Amino acid sequence: MNGLLNIGEAAARSGVSAKMLRHYESLGLLGEVSRTDAGYRQYSEREVHILRFIRRGRDLGFSMAEIAELLKLWQDRRRASSQVKKIAQAHIADLDRRLEEMQAMRQTLLQLTQCCHGDARPDCPILDGLAGGPAAE
């Protein structure tokens, strides 16, 4: 064994599907992947490690552009940690904004559902609210 993995093995070890693995490769996140004489992809532990990094970044909600930038910084041992922190702080601010938006959506839906009798009548404040009309109380 030459220590290289086929796409299925690399996918299993990294926790990334083979389809996503090919996608990340097409985005240039893995660099040049070696191939057999027959053209099959072969992955080393380095690529598996990169795939785990990408998967963890996705798990934390980073965009692909942010992950690409973080990956460059991760691979640059001369980087300043302040660059990484800046990206993470911007992501936290974005998450906070989205959480606020989701809380507002939840509150609106909660109010609309509290106004709805939920019975056999056709009156529905939820549908009225979605249509932009006044919610009946």
C-alpha cells in the first residue's frame, strides 16, 4: 500500500461525501490531487486533514469564501493570528444578526399563532399575516 486513499476511503475518513469532496477539489481547496494511470483520484492524509478542516468550518457556518481564506491562513505559518480572529469576529457578528432575525421571525409567528383559533372556521390570522393583512385578535 502506498498510503494513498481512493475517493471513498478519503470521504469516509474525513466525514465529507465523495460528491462534496469533488466539489471542494473543483474549488481548488485541495490543491493538485494525484491520480492513478487510469485517472482515479488518490488522496493522502494531507488532503484528508484539509477535508476535515473544511468540514469543521462548514459545521461552524463559515461560507466557502471564508473557509478558503481560513485555509490559506492555516497553511501560512507566518500569518498573524489577528487575521484569523478578524474573520471569526465578522462571522460571529453575522451569526448574531441572523439570530436576531430568526428571533424576530419566531416572535411574529408566535403572535400570529396565538391569534389563530385553530378551529374549523376559515378565518386565519396566520394566512392574513403572511398576506400582509392585519392579524385578527
